[in-house]
Amino acid sequence: MFRRASFALLFIPAVGDNVRVASDAGMYAQTFLLSLAARGYAGVPHAVLSYFAQTVRRLLNVPEGFRLLYGISFGISDKTHPS
């Protein structure tokens, strides 16, 4: 749980088999999460959001040529919250 939180959505362009693009996005996300931890923040990736890609794309007006890979919530961790 976070005391204050932000959220990022990672989309990838629909290119070829998408495997290499998804791999690049995964490496970016790992670096992003590690940089958060190095600065005292916490982050949690949410791949389940890809099941709601059409809804997210419609609400945010994201072009059809982009695929929702996952989201990342991040912020200041609430150390008092029972995990």
C-alpha cells in the first residue's frame, strides 16, 4: 500500500511479433522500478491491466496501433499497512 501514489501505463507499438518491443519495455520497467527503490520509493507492476486494454485505450484516446503491456503504481510505501 502507498501513502501517496502515482500510476504509469506502458504501451508498446504494434511492430512485428511484439516480442522484442515487449522485451525492451520490460527492461525499461525493471530499470524504472530499481531507480524508484534506490530513491526510497516503491513500485508494483500490474500486468492484469492488459485484459482491459480496449477500455483504457478508449478512455485515454490511445491510437489502435499501441498495445497496453502493463501499468506500474508507485509512490511512498506505507510502512504501517499490514501486508
